[in-house]
Amino acid sequence: MQPDICVVVPTIREYECMRSYFDNARAHGFDLDRLFVLLVTEDFCDTEGMAAMLDDEGVAGAVYDESARDEWYAEHGIEEFSHLVPAASHAQTSFGLLYMWAHPEFDYGVFIDDDTLPHDEWDFFGRHMENLHRTDEVESVSSDEQWVNVLYQNAEEHGLYPRGYPYSAMDETVETGTRELRDVVASQGLWTNVPDLDAVRILMDGDLEGQAQTRTDFDDFDGDFVAEPGQYLTVCSMNLAFEREVIPAFYQLPMDDNEWEVGRFDDIWSGVFLKRAADVLEKDVLTGYPLCEHNKAARPTFDDLNNEVPGLELNEHLWEIVDSVGGDADSYAGVFEAMADELAEGDWSDYRNGEFFNYVGEHMQAWLDCLDLLAAPRAAVPADD
């Protein structure tokens, strides 16, 4: 069968982890022919080895380093938008979204980070696909701070808040209930072993190697849940499936490669935008299973801190800005455009590095223009006589 799932993996080293995901699919009877694996990497990486791994596994896919991406932009007539995908950044997952948009045969996308492994307990791909089609009743969560800690289920024991959770929303009062799922457009799996924390919280946990001393295991998770409409949550792209339709509102933000040196919020802010669009359009983002094992490599916590500090204040306010716009839109692109315009045209001088919001908004506007160009019919090239 023709692949209908595009698996996007940003990687510079541990691409062999994908063999475990393929083994998991085989063990659970998931049809690997449904997958097209897109490895997004750099010119200095072992692209030949990556391609050989896919060939050895018998899985369709492609490897795109920076040079190959530049060629792809030229082939599709979008060279002017190449700046949307930052250099040497995790946010290069946006290239995967562009690739999907140019290939309408992909109905679904899956983001996988190269420092993760699947758990045998779940059919990794099968569970994500099942989640995207669920209409049953699940736990619903809200708080008096309008933020849901995705680690709330055992927070009284471990006290953890994930990367990107606003500091001003801590010590929230959590309320839970149940409701039927509406239309699930994103399935976010969580993680055992190394929790996804920011550098400040890792330092508070007494860890100088970027990993956190407090770890998560199966007992910290108790099934799937949704954040209620009007509530926000952190969306991490290390273990995530989504429907094609969300791509206009799911741009992974331009981090690291900018004059303000803001980094580490690409998937977090894209998750805020996605949740706002989903609420407006009466869709759901489901969080919980399948879990993955997160084996984050040791690195100086202060390196992550230096990347995060320029955007910490902005992260406290981004959600408040977008929470009030786009409410009358009837499409993902419409909600995203309203958020983009608000950020691009606003005066954010009261915030440290506030001009980065304008920069982000302009990139969001360009993202929609780029998608329009990719989707437009292209003139046929005359044949040589």
C-alpha cells in the first residue's frame, strides 16, 4: 500500500533508534508499508548510513541534510521561504511539515526524537493512529491558572512541571472530570525515564548534566486525558502524532538561529498555537499513551539555560496574547493568521527581547504564504523539442 503516514525524525547522531520503532511495529502487526520516514539532518552527518538503515529495514523514506533541503526548496519554487526552517535547530521539524504539505498522500504525521525508544507494552504507531480516531470518554483536566501540567497525574509525589510550563501558573488548583472526545487532531505521548524539563527546573533538581535527578516511570502515568477548552498545556514533539489538517497552525517556531538567541520553545509555542486553534474549531489534543522512553544524552545544564533565558519572560505571556484572537475563524489557517498578525503588529517593548514576538509573527505569516505556494497548481515545464 502507499504510505499515508510521514514520520519526521530530526537527527544528527542516534538514527539507529528507528530500528526499535520498526521492530515494535512488526511485533504488534502494524503495517510498515504505511510509513514514510523522513530523516532531517545536517551536511556533516552520515546521510549514507541513514539511507542504508532505511533500506536495510525495508521502510520507505528519505534523508534530507541542509544541501538536500536547499535543492528541495528550489525544486518546489519556495527558495524565498527557506529562512522559515532555522539552521542546526530542533525546529527543523518544520521541514517535515512542508514536505507533508507538498505530498497530499500523507494523511498523518508523526514526530519522533532520536533519543527515544518505544515501550513494548504499546503498538506505538497503532496506538497513535487509534487515538486520532477515538470518540470515547476520557478524563478532562483544567486548572484555575488556565494551564494543565501534563505530569499532573502524580505531581504530588514528584513535583515536576514540564519544559515550557509558565512559572506564573505553578501551584495551580487542578479539577478533573470526564467528557467524550470530539475530533482528536493530535495525539501526544508522554515519556518515562528522563522527564522533559527546562534548565531552571533541572538545576533546582540538583542536576548539572541536563537530565534531572528525578525520573518518571510507569507509575507516574494513569491513562489519557484532554485539557479543557480555554486551557493550555505543553506540547512536546518527541512523541507526537497529528492529522494533516493541523499543519497550517503547527509551524515549529524559528528558534536558535536568531539575533536574540532565543531557543528551546519551538514545539512549546507551536503547541500553544495548536491548542488555541483546536479550541476555536472544537477539536481535541489527546495526551497520555503511548509512552516512550526518553534517554536524553548528558550535556551541561547551563547550555540549555543559556538557550532558554532569552525567551523565559516571553513564554510567560505568549499564551495570554493569542488567547484573545482568532475566535471567529473557521479554519486552522484563519486562527493562525489572526495570531500571526497580533504578534507581528504588536508593541512588545515592555518585555525583554519583545521584538522576537514580532519576528515570530512575521515568520508565521510567511509560513501561511509558503503553504499556499506549495499547494498551488504548478505550471507544466515545456518538453524539449
